[in-house]
Amino acid sequence: QARLVEMESLRGAHQSLERQLQELEERHNAEAAGLQDTIGQLEDDLRNTKNEMARHLREYQDLLNVKMALDIEIAAYRKLLEGEETLFNMGSGGLPSLNSLPSPTYSFQPRSFSSST
């Protein structure tokens, strides 16, 4: 009879340990599922951030192309103006009547640039 009581006690302890093990497994699985969700969200965020950075890079490259084209155009206009100024200075030394002529006017007509990336 003492053995039966001891056996029943051990069965109870065994069942209690089995329940604890099952609860721990359930908690572990729930925590693992939560971590997997977090990983999925972080991967989505990373993918979105990479796409946004790629978009910013394309925009930067487009702006850089426009800037370089404008720099070239400014240099060309500057060269034209310097040439006109040189011609005007050379001509005004020999012909005093040129001083009475109106100053030349320059107009800027913007061009559209297409970017190639």
C-alpha cells in the first residue's frame, strides 16, 4: 500500500512536470512566433528603406546631371560674354562713336534636360 501511495505521488509529480513542460513549450513557441513577426517587419522596413535610398540616389543623380549641364551652359555663356566684351573693348578704342551705342542685352532661354541614369 505504501508503494501504491508513492507511485500515485510520483504519477502526480510526473503529470505536473509534463504540464510545466507543455506550458514552457507553448510559451517558447509563442515567443518564437512573435520574434518571427518582428523579423518579418524588420525585413519589410529594410526593403522599404533600400528602395527609398535607391530613389533618393536616382533623384540625386538626376540633379547632378542637371547641375553639370547648367555648369557647362554657364561656362559657354561666360565665354561668349568675355568674347563680346573683348570685341567691344577693342572696337571702342578706335571708334569713339561706339560709346554712344546701347549696351548689348543677353537673354537666357532655359533648355530642358533629360537625365540618363
